[in-house]
Amino acid sequence: MSARAAALRVLDAVRKNGAWADAALAAELKREPLGAADAALASRIVYGVLQNRMLLDWYLAAYCDQRLDHLQQPLPDILRIGAYQILFLDKVPDRAAVSEAVELAKAAKRGVAAGLVNAVLRKLARNKNALPPLPEDDVERLCVETSHPRWLTERMLALLGREEAEAYLHANNDVAPLTVQPNPLKTTAEKLLAELSGAGIGAKPHPWAPDCLELTGVGDLTTLPAFYRGEFLVQDAAARLVTLAAGVSAGMRVLDVCAAPGGKSFSAAFAMRNDGEIVACDLHENKLGRIRDGAARLGVTCVKTQAADGRVFRPEWEGAFDVVLCDAPCSGLGVIRKKPDIRYKDPATFAALPEIQGALLANAARYVKSGGALVYSTCTVLPEENEGVTGAFLRTHAEFSVEMPDHIPGTLLPHRDGTDGFYICNMRRSQ
């Protein structure tokens, strides 16, 4: 199995099965292990094609006599794989990109179209320094240039203005920085930094997230001895701020109503020095298993899992927790850098989310004791899932008021903060 064949199988799973690219890629590399270099190339191609699909299609259309959406699958994806290498990967010779694409077509039993693949990609290679202009319409040009659908491009223009929206859309195609939080139960930031640096990994203190490191040149992070020993938690810097906003400390009782895969529960356990109780909930038992596995790796014993629907009231939990975390299911538009295929999801599927989020938040509020904290968070950038939800909640729950530390922003964006797009609102209960 070649890197390009693996990439094609992943893109096929995304297209046909609605699979998330990161999960499909992990499953493919587990099913058909590749060497480190080929695995890295396969990953680069998958993410590169999804991040630039509309732009690739624009240029391919200029050199293909047939419409791409009229070609039999997987020919469009084969052309995109070839085009991405030609236009974006300087270390891959154009001839190799073309010949490998032709072989992919033959292997996919599309041999009769191998000539088309060869001709289109050779034309693209010959003209890559004089490509056809992008659309004249300003919004359409931005859509194609950044490979974001028009609805999302227009929405961000309305929310952020031209300059910031363009920066946000371009940032979504950047490589997301890898942030880890050292596990204070097993090591220190200084010791972990020294170990990772000694292993050839670029590691430095995060510029503003407390007790976090920013890593580069990692490869497969799960193969590191420090990972097996549970010496760090992989967590975006924005998510790290959730437990800080809530003021989690030792001895507290904490409820995480939408906990999977467990990152915020584990971060809370670190802040509590494993002293206290954290009840981590999810609707699905298989997700709870992931939380238990993570806790075992990290040596966290204060986290207990519980299968529960966050919208269904549990009388035994009423007023019982110092801190309640409500990291609500959302559209995920803040993590496009990590999940580039999110941008292609049908926006109609997001319409019901604010109602679900509001119900989760209202129910979670019942579990907060007097003087306790309720933290609502999402990894989206849409105000109807963020300020819209907390605003509606606060209008009907006078016993809660916003209490955010001055150094923690409520909204974070990739182009401003170098993090996921993220929303945090900490609310304190007065009675």
C-alpha cells in the first residue's frame, strides 16, 4: 500500500461514508501500516486535499474537458491528489505525482480514464506558474481561494468584517499547533520539556497558556515513552482555559456533563492534584471507556465515569457540585484546522443545536451548589451557539451571573490566538 493509495482510501471513506478524516486516516494507517515517511505523506495529502478542495477543483476544471462531478469516482479524488502534490508539495517531482495518479486510476479499475488523468495533470504541471485567474466576484474568489463554502464565507464576513474574516479563513488551512499539558501528578513542565527536546522534538513553553508546552516535529505522538508513562495530556490551549475560568482547585466536587474524550476532566484533575471528585458523563458507554483508559494512563483516580443524558435531570445531583462543566456538542466550526472536512457539512444540520445546547445548560445549572461555577463552552464560532445560548440562559436564570477572569477571553479565534475557535462563559451561582 502506497501513501497515495492510503490517502485515496481515506478520501473515499470521507465521501462515501461521511467519516471524519482524522478517524478514517487513523483507521487506515492501523489497517495498513506504512513507514514513517509514507504515513506522513498520506496524512499531508489527505488534509491538503480537503483544505484546498475547491481551489484544486477550480484549477483542474481549466484543464479537464469534462466536469469533475461528472467523472466516475474515485477519479475526481485521484485528480485532486495529483494536483495537490503538483501545486503544494515542492519535494514531490511533478512527473512522480502524475505517474502515481495514473497508477491509482488503473488500480481503481478506471484504466480507460488513465489517459485523461495523465493529460489533465500534465497540463496543470506545465502551467502551474501561470494558472488561470480566480473568480472575479469578490466573495466567490475568497471562497475558492480558501476552499470554504459560500454560506460560511458570507457568514464570517458578516461576523468579523473583511480583514478578519479573510485572516480566519486562511488560518483554517494552516497546521494547528500541538499543545500539551504536563501531568503534575507525574512530572513537571521543565522535566518534560527537557525529555522531549532530548528526543529531537521541538518543545517550548506555550506563549500564554499556563503550564503548557507547544510542540513541533512530533510525528506519531503516541509512540513517545512520555506518552505511555502518562506524563502529558494533549489539549488545545483554548480548552486548557476552561478549568482556569472555573477556578477548579483541590477538594472540589466537579461534574463534567459532556466529558468525552475526557480532556477537560483530566485538566480539572491536574488542577485538583487528584484530590476531590470528578464525575465525567457521556451518553455512550464506548466513549466512557476512552475516558477510563485515559485516566489510567495519566494516573488520575479522582475521575469517575457515569452514563447519563445531559438533558435528563438527576435529582441526586441537585445542588451537589462546586463546578459544573458543560462543553456542549456543537457545529465544530472552530476546529476546521484539525477537521478540515467540517466545512463541507450541510449547515442545515446545525439548526437544531442551539435548542439542544440550551437544554443541556439549563439542566446542568440545577447541579451547581450556591456559590458554585457553571462553565459553558463550545468549539464553534457561531454566536447562536455561543452568546445566544448563554444570553438566553442568563435572562431566565437571575441567580447566575457572568464571572470571567480578566486574563481569559470569552471568545478565541485561530487567527487571533493561535488556538481552536472556542467560546468560554463562566457563570457564578449566587444562591
